[in-house]
Amino acid sequence: MKKSIGFFVFLALLIVVFGGRGKMYAQEVNLTTTVNKTLLTLDDKLTLTLTVYGTQDVSPPTFPEIEGFSVLYGPQISAQTRIVNGAVSVSKGYTYVLQPVATGKHTIGPSTMEYKGNRYTSSPVIVEVIESKPSSGTKSIDLDKLVFTELKTDKEEAYVYEQVTLFFRLYFQKGLPVADIDYTAPAIKNFMEEKLGDQVQYEEIRDGIIYNVLELRTAIFPIVSGELSVSSAKLKCNLIVQEQRNRSGSPYDDFFSDSFFDDFFGRGQKKYPVERITNPVLLKVKPLPETGKPKEFKGAVGNFNMEASVKTSRVKVGDPITLSVSVYGDGNIQTINEPELIINNKDDFKIYPAESTTQITNREEVIRGRKVFSKVIEPQKTELKSIPAIVFSYFDPRENRYETITKEPIPITVESWEQEIPIQLTLSQEKLPSSQQQVRLLTQDILPIMTGLSSLKNQRSPFYKNPFTVGCLFLPAVVLITSFFVVRHKDRLQTDIGYARNRRAHSVANKRLGMAESALSGGSASEFYACLSGGITEYLADKFNIPAASASGDKIADLLRNKRVPGNIVEEVIRCLSDFDYRRFSSDTGTKDEMEHSLNIAGQLITKLEKQL
């Protein structure tokens, strides 16, 4: 019997392990065609890449039909394996270098491949070739194609108080090093706003070009109806190229190797400042409908539920009962008003104002959380058998209708106070009435009152000199003071964002370094340097209570100098951020030893900053 059980346990483990591996490696197979630029001259070269995602065990895709170009060399084959959060993704690329031979707009036809009986086809790409222009000191390049920004909302119409997600996206071509990102958020009027998660980084193909995308998300809630506008967002950054990188063959090195940049930025590193301003976003906000609006409605918009409970259900007349009402769900939790307690007779209960606490449980896609209202009520009559029903109404924008939740009355038992019989104490030995016999007997145990202090002189140790007694006297004060500071600390963590960010900065930075170490073990260089850069940037942003996206190199340097941080540490911070950002977006990620050295440097730097700040 034991052997049979062991066999089935072993079989179950095999299924879990190998079944998990199958899921871990599952990835959709597809084929893409990308180019390094869509506008070029006859003197330029076009890099064409056919990439197979989801497998590396595949024959080369068919070369697409191309007019107006000749093939210089190719294909150069590359394979990539990435492990992110335990999920493995693989790809295989075939790169060709083409020389344009005719001007005009040319279509690079779709490429096809066969894999396990299925046929996969990529999308065509349109490129434009123009005449070569005489050299004028700097080389022409379409910077709008290299770096651009976008500000959008997830919907064009919304109700008052309905959540609208605002997306800011920075696009820059893959392989283009970008540093010193300084983001200025749009001015948002007539809206409430809540941050949604951390910044997200991913890749996107547009017009056949692969872009790295940095995305910031904000939940905004309109508070008035009409045509509302979200003003433009602004972003400044530097495109950076180091002189020794020219041999890497990056398509951007030729442009940035001009003598103009050598003279302007000096040797070692070249920077090209770029500023982008988005278009404003218009949003049509509709008022909440009057039809079907319940009288209990107090402005809640979203999708909610409600719970109610009491701490005790058996009390005496006038005793307090703590009633807790919890409203939870999706929507603007902060603005939820207290549900209504339906009381028919005001003399039945004495009611005190409620206190509320708010907890946001999710900030990824939608704002989700819970708001708890705690109030004290005192029943005034023994005839009361329950706490009245509780009603909460809200408007559901997805269903375009009002919803009302009613919690049934909560049963309670109210008892009357028993009549007290006064106790009379006497030292008289006279015969007392029979009703007081027990009281007379009790009085015999009471000692006579001492009228002088001389009777105390024979005591061994004065009461006030006993160490244990003194300790007991001071213990409540110590507990009270400690409790005061603990409660004050917890309250500040919940209400003072700057204080909370400052306190958590070091632990968050250490988590980032731990993620970087995991990325290093998984072989993901881009994620490794993103964690290092993000760890330092977010640490400083938390310390100075500024948005992480606004923590650019220059701004960080000014803030550190204002805090009288030594100049060598300030220079080390700027140097590390610049190096991490460069390696994050360039093909030269360094050796594993260099990456481990970068991890140690980042950890030591955060320790130094913690001592200074």
C-alpha cells in the first residue's frame, strides 16, 4: 500500500514538473519584418531583419520581394533567449544589409516560413529613398522617427467620477541609447488623479521599425461634465554615443560622429539633447443620468459591494455598539461617502459620527480598494431587536445604470440594568434588621481606621522606595509614550506620502538590486541594467519625494548638492546612471564580470547615499 502511494506521489511530481516546464516555455510563434529606418538617402544603408519568435528550430524565412535595393551581405544569424519572471522566450533573427539604388517609395514584401505544418507571414514595410544631399557640416536624420512621445486616454467619453486611464509613452528606436530623462507631467484640472503602478517597458513595431517604449499610467477621475482637456506633457532627454562605440556598427554612430558633436560635448561621450511635447488630450465628460437615481445615491461611481458587522450583539441600554460598514470594489475609493443607516425613530438609537479608513489594494489597471466606516451607536430601548438596514447606492458606468445594495438588519439583544441595592456600612453592634444581617457580618472584617503615623514606623521598607513599585508606577507612562510614537509613525505612513517614501526608499532599492541579481542569473542584460538604473533613480526619487520619471541626472545632481552630499558621491551617481542607461539600450552590455562589478558598485553607492541622506 505504501509503495502504491509513493508511486502516485512520484507520478504527480513528474506531471507538475514537466507540465510546468511545458507551460513555462509556451510562446506564440510569429514572424516579423523590421528595418532600422523608413527614410534614407541613396548614400545610406538599410538594415533589414526577419525575426522568428517562439522557436529557434526553424529554417530561414523566405527573402521578401524588394525593388530599388541590392543586397550587400546577409543573412547574419542571431539567437536570443530571455527569462523574465520564470517565463522563457526565444527568438531567432536573420539580418541583411541593403543598398538603395533608386529613389521613391518602395515596399518590402512579406516574408513567409513553414513550421510544424503551419504557414507564417510577416507584414510588409514601406520605406522611402530620397536623393543624397551635399554635406553641410552635420548629417541629416529624421529625429522625429528616432524619438517621439504620445499622450492618450483609454476612452474618449466618460461619466463624471468614472475612471479614465491616461497613458504617456516615450518611443525611441531599439539600440538608440537614451539618458537623463526629465519628464514633466501634464497639468490636470477638473480631475482627481491616482498613480497606476510603476513605469512599464516593452517593445513595439511601428511602420516596420522596432521601438523601445517607456509607459507611465495615471488614473484620472473627472469631477465636472463638459469638454475637458488634459494639457500637454513634456519630456527632455539626451541621446548619447560614446566615441569608442563607433566600431560597433550602430546605425546612429555615423550621425553622432560629426565633428560638431565632438566640439560641443568633448571626447569620451557625446550627447544630443532632445525635447518632445505631446498634443493635449480632449475628453467628453457626461453628467450622471437623473433617471433612476436613488435618493440614497451620494456620488459613488464604479463597481462596488458592501459588508456590515458589529463587535457585540448583546448589550445593555445605553451601552455602545461599534458598527463597521465596509465598501469595496473598483472606482475612486477615496470619494466614497458613508452608506445610509435607515432609522425610522431617532429616539431608538444615539448615533455618533463615523470614522473612516481607506486602503488601496490594486493600482495596476484600475483603482481597487476598500473603505471602512466605523461608528458607535447606543440603543436606548430594550424593545430594540436589531440594528436597522444599511443602504448604499452607486452608478455603474459599464452598465449605465444605478445599483443599490441593502444589508438586512443585524440582530441584537438589549437588556435593562438591574436595580442596585445601596450598601450601608456600620461598626455598631446593635441588632440590625434582618435585611441587613449579611451587611453587619461583613463590617466585622473591616479594620479600624488608623489615626496616627506612628503605627507605620515599624514597616520594613517604605512603599515608595520599593524598586518594583517604582517600576510599576512608571510602566504605564512608558507604554503610553511608546504607543504614541508607534501610532504617530503608522499614521504618518498612511497620510504623509513624503515620509512614507523616505522610510521605504532603502528597502525598495534593495529589492531592485535583488531583481537585478535575478536578471543577471537569467542572462537578461537589458533588464539587469534597467533594475540598476531604476533602483538608484527610484531611491533618490523616494528620498526627495519627486516623481521617478522626473529624476533626471541634472535634477538629481542639484538636489544632492543642496543636501551637501560630497561632490565625489554626486559625480559617482551621475556616472553610474549614465553608464547603466547606455548599456541598457546599446548592444555592448559588457561581460558577466563587468555586470557583477556594476551590481556591487550600485549596492555600495546606495549605502553611501543612505548615510548622507
